Amino acid sequence: MTMLALRKTAPRPGLDFAELPEPVAQPGEVLVAVEAAGICGTDVHIAEWTAGYESMTAGMPVTIGHEFAGRIVALGEGALGVAMGQRVTVRPSTVCGRCAACTAGHPDGCTGRSGIGIGRDGAFAALVRVPALNCVAVPEGLDAELAAMTEPLSVSLHAVDLAEVRPGQRVLVLGPGPIGLGIALFAEAAGAEVVLAGVGDAARLATARAVCGATAIDLAGTDLPAALAAAGQSAPFDAVIEAAGATPAIEAGLLRLRKGGRLVVAGIHARPAPIDLTRLVRMEQSIHGAYRAPIADWSRVLAFMLRNTEKVRAMVTHRLPLAEAMRGFALSQSREAAKVILRP
Ligand SMILES: [Zn+2]
Ligand SMILES: [Zn+2]
């Protein structure tokens, strides 16, 4: 039997479909029948082949797709803590089990990671083999497309945690893509007043207004200070969280931050950003990078989704069969879509 898979085959722009033999679970692994897999900004960057993903080259050709959920259909030898037929979502970052952090029992600190859908075959295919350790059980009441949102929402939750958002604070979120939308949701849940800004992002900002109570502003034809003033939001923010991956957003965000405030950078930037360090020093501001959520955050996200099922579902704007993945990528690139879910 063969299956359709969407792959990165060479270090240049583009993706290719391939018919591949069905994978076999190796020791310690399970085979997951993918029911829903989200297209992530990372996948779009990999497709466009923007700077920052060069390390993927060694693993090519590789099936991409790292935000997914499905059902366990085969168990490899010694696959522990999982059961046949179990519904799971999968943490895409696999650990090596050999480095100092791993052998000391701190897998969050592993230095030898490989990403499912980046360094090894991912979920834009009917079947994917993954370490049993990476499987997270999906609770009753969450269907596959919601469960596939766990990974991006864990990134959002982690960024909000690093911003140390407190009730009553004002938080500015730059970038209304799925990660930014999730950040707005979690900041709001933490009791903050949220402003979410995008540039030429009418569709995603409309999704934001449907999903949460954030003030959603479009900077098309204006700039951040003017748009904030027009929305009555000129006062400095306690925290600014950047999820745009746009270099100018960093300096613009720092300028809207209060003395002692935190800028959390969650976007992936193709270029270095200029930063006025003297101003940063005098304002005693700090900049934190947010990348991968700790393992423990996954259960917090699943619990949040159970309480906010319809808000999270509103983030899924398009559902397509895998064979139409390229249309899904175009929708993500055009920023018409919030989250596109593919169904292999
Ligand atoms: Zn992702
Ligand atoms: Zn390790």
C-alpha cells in the first residue's frame, strides 16, 4: 500500500507530492492515522524556503506537517503508555535520550532534538510514525481538528507565560496569525486588556473579533502610534508580544512598551532586527524569546480548549483534503486564512 505525502525534497522554494510506502512503527514508536493536520507559518516558510530552515537540508526528502491529531493504528515493540485505537495529538519535538539533559531526566532541555515534520517525516500524509513518548491523549469532547490546534496554542500559551501577564494589565499583540490569535486568547484569559494589531490583515482581524474581546486594529495605510491613538490606546503597554515575524515590529513594539516592560518575541525573523539598546537600558525593558512550550503546558492547553471549544474552532477558517494542500498554502500565504486544517 502507498499513501500520498506532501514533502520538501530540495533546498529551494516549493513542495512536492509523492506516493510513499506506508511507514512501519520502529521500537518505541507508534503509527498514527492522521485525521487533521494544520498548516503552520513554519510550513509556509519551509515551502517558500525563507532563511532560517537550512538545517532541514540534511533530512530531505522529508514529509512536512507538525500540528496534528489522529488515532494510533499500530504499536512498535516496547511502545509504552499508549494503546491501540487511542486518540492522540503529538508533540513534534522528539528528544535524543542520550544528551546530558535527557540522561538527567530533563527532556525539556534536550540538545539533540529532531522535529517531526522538519527533521523526520511529518503529518501531511495518511500515516506518520512517532515516538510513543510524544503522544498526548486527547480528552473526550475534543475532535481531531481542535486537538491539532494544541501545538500552536502551546506556543501561544508559552509566550503569554514569558510575558508574565497579570490581571488588569494592558498587552499589545503584534501579528494576528494563529499564534497571535492564541496569544490574545490566553492574555485575555489571564485577565489582561488586549490590543491585537496586523498590517493588511482584515480577514484575520475579523476572526480575532469573533474569537476574543481584543481591540483588533489594522495598520494598513497608517502606523502603529496613529492606529493606537485612534483606538484610544496610546498609553504604554505592560507587555508587548510579537508574533508577526516582521522585523520592524520589534522596534515598534519596544516604543509602545512601558518602563520595565517585557517584549516577548515569538515570531521567526528572516533578518536581524535593529534595536535601540540605549533606550532599552534607560527604560529597563527586557526582551524574551519564546519558542517551544514545556511538556507540561500541553495539558493546560487541552484543558483550555475543552472550556473554550467554540473560540478555538472559530480559529479554523478552512478545511481541505490533503490533495488540495497547495490551495491551503496559498490561503495561508495570502493571510486570508487563520488556520487551515488538512485532512489526509
Ligand atoms: Zn507550527
Ligand atoms: Zn537529549
